[in-house]
Amino acid sequence: MKKLIVIAVLLLSSVVGKAQEFKLSPYTQYLIENPFIISPAYAGMNNMQRLRLSGAFQWVGLQGAPNTQVLSYDTPMFETSGAGGVLYNDRNGNTSQIGGQLSLAHHLIIDDVEEHYISFGLSYKFVQFKIDVSDFDNPNDDPNIGSNVSSFNSNFDAAFLYRIKQYYISFNASNILDKSVKAFDDTEPRKLRNYYIYTGYVFELNDSEIELEPSLYFKYFESDQRSITDFNIKAKRINYDGSYYWVGISTRFLNDQSFKPLAIVPMVGMKKSDFYVGFAYQYNINQAIGLNYAGTYLLTLGYDFESKNGGKGTTRW
């Protein structure tokens, strides 16, 4: 019984941070040099191939705590297009999912001199979801979970990205199709759609050696009208050889709870040559802090491959 209570607490606590259906937990991966993780419209946007590996660990020290690993790669393709893919493994107590997505993007040049562009992206997503009841005291107590249960589902995302000089805004519709598979019971929600906006501006200071980037991430869940908002700010110092380091902070709010803050996330990162590393620590400041005092840790490692189309890291469109 104690084990079941622990699992229930883990599942409930993860509702805000991560859902088990078709949803790659964003945490702060999109801020750590990887916006492609939340929007296929970013695929191949820069003149380089980007490889990123991220690991997020919640409820550190608690057995069966949620943890997620994400591998992403995107690259320019043809003249004004891009492609990419994501693989992820997510475990949360006795539940787990393994999935991925394949993405294509097309970038339209409105005015190259004014750095004015529009991008469109589309992703196909798939996930294998499983509940393991092998160590339950008596799994037959629940008629909906009488044995190990697994299901396979797929869905689509569509995205739009607008950029002009240092300003950007993207709109994304995720899980466009209603879920058709009901592996457990008829109370499962069919509508998994969620919508999110990511926008920000990059201020260039001191002859472009320093960049200050405030941004906002807003996400809305259609099924139960929940929404979250991240307010972020990053400061980057760029060296003469193209290497850089940055620091930032993000604050997440639950909009349906009078904009009460959920967590504060300090972040740091650096790039040297083609290698990249970023780290974030999510410190909860809601009622769960007494249970999750250790917070959530996120580590991202990356490598940028030079594209055949030109220099490293330069804006292509």
C-alpha cells in the first residue's frame, strides 16, 4: 500500500511538469540552446547541424522518481528547408514511455537585408506507453490495471515562426488529432491538444559582445483549460573566437492559480569550439517543496557540426 501511495504522489506531482501522453517535458531545454525541442519550425534554422542530449531528474533521492532523457538532432536541408528528429525515454514510478518525432521545416525569406523571415514546421510523433504492475501487492484490485498494460499512439504537431532582426515569436499546436486508443478505461481524455507561444527579443550591447534576451513561454491545455507561463531572461557574453558563456533565470507560473509561481530555475551554459554544455536547477516554491526539497536537475550536452553551406553558427535565413 505504501508503494502505491508513493506512486500516486509522483503521478500527481508530474501533471504540471510533464504528462505521459505525447508530451516532451520542456523544463528549460528550449532555453538551453535548443528551441527545436518545442517547435519543429526551428529545424535547420541556423547554418549548422545541432546535436543535443538532455537528462532531467526530478524528486532526486526518492525511489521511482521521474526522469527523462532526450536526444535531438536537426540540420539544414536543400536551400531553404530543415529536418530533425527527437528520441526520448521517460520513466515515472511504474509508468514509462519511449517515443520520438520526425520534423520538417520550410523557411521563407521576406527581406534578407532586414533579416525578416517566416518558417513553418510539421512533426509526426509516436509513443509507446506502459504501466508495469509486476511489483504491485495485488494488481487485480484495480479492474482497469489487472496486468501489464501498454499502448502505442501517434500524432502530429504544426508550428509557425516569425522573425525580424532580433525579435521572434512562434505559435505551435501540439497533438492535433484526438486520441483513438483507450488502453485503460472510457474516462481517458480524447483531446490531448495543447497550444503554446514562445516569444522574445535579443538586445545587443557593447558592440554585440553582450546579448540580453528576455522571453516568454505560454502553454494552454485544451482538455481542462489549464495553462502555464514561463518568464525568462538570459545574458550572454560572446568572445572574439566565437565561444561564449551565458547565465539566465526562469520562473514558471500556474495561470489558473492566481499566477502563483511554481518554480524558479537558474541556468548556466557555455560553448567552446563545437562543444556545448548547459545546466539548470529547478527549485520548487509551491506546496510540493516539503516533498521535493531536492528540486529538479537538467543537464544538456551538445555538439555543432559545420554545415557545407557556410560558417558555423551563422544565421542562414
